Amino acid sequence: MPPPLSLFNLLFIFISFSTSPYSAAARTRNAPQDLVRSSCVHASFPNLCIRTLSSYAGPANTPRDLAQAAVKVSIARARRVSKYLDTLSGVKTKRERVALSDCVEQMYDSVDELSKTLGELKHLREETFRWQMSNAQTWVSAALTNEDTCLDGFHEVESEVKDGVKRKITDVARVTSNALYLINRLDESRGRPKLGH
């Protein structure tokens, strides 16, 4: 009679099955979570991509849904950072004030560009798809540039404010970078399925 399986052996068997191609094939049937994972795997920040889009409350059943969701996440975080920046009006030095003022403006511009991107993604049409995708890519790239410019403004600033701003802007830049990746991925797939919906 074979000896009983130990807890370690059972754990090993479970891990082996959970990482096997067969379980991966089974997971692909569990959309939309597997769409998120397969779409995010090559993103600039894959773990952040998976985390933010897995917890996204709206529908995300197609690559187009995911791209829209990613842009909505970016908009929400950019707006949150804008509000945070508004609370820092009591900064001490002139250099801090200038950097903060510029950053506030850059974040407002980012929200505007991301909002235009979302509008474009919501109304994709087969006959204007290339032009619309070009617009979306341009606007998200501009939003990323704004976020980088905001960080650059604080480069010469040494204060506690800098660390908080840098952390929050970096987070926005990362989700925006992931949004751009998903838009590029959508462009490569021609936005199918459900392009016109």
C-alpha cells in the first residue's frame, strides 16, 4: 500500500497543476479576468496593470473595453493628484511654488488629453479607425509628457513636498503608460471585436 501523501507533496501537486498549460487553457475561459492577465503581461508595469484593471468595476470583455478602462483609471488618478496638489498651497520656497504651479497645470492638461482619448475610444468606427487611434496615441503620449515635465520641475527642489508629489505623479505616469500600451495593442488588433459598439 503506498504511503499517504504529505502536505508538502499535496502542495507540490497543486502548484504543478496551477502552473501547467492545461490550467492556463482553463483560465482563458474565465473572462474577463484572463483577458486582463493576457493583455497586461507585456505592459510596462504588468503587476500594476493587472491590479488596477482586475479591480475595475465596469465591463471589460474586449481589448477595447480594457483600453477604455485603463484610460479611466489614469483620469481618476490624475484628478486625485490634481486635488492633492491643490492642498499644497502653503509651500515655502519660490522654487517649490513655481514647480507646484507648473505641475498643477500639467496635470489639468493630462486630464483633458486623457478625457479626449476616452471620448475617441468610445466612438471608434471602422472607416476612421486609423485616424482615431492616432489621435488617442498622440493624446496619451502628451499626457505622459506632462507627467514627466511635472516631475522634472521638482528635480531641483529639496523638500518633503517633493517626495509626496514624486510618488503620486510616478503612479499616474505608470498607469498612463499601461493605458498607452493597451491602446497600441488595440491598434494592432484593429479594435475587434465589437468595433462599432
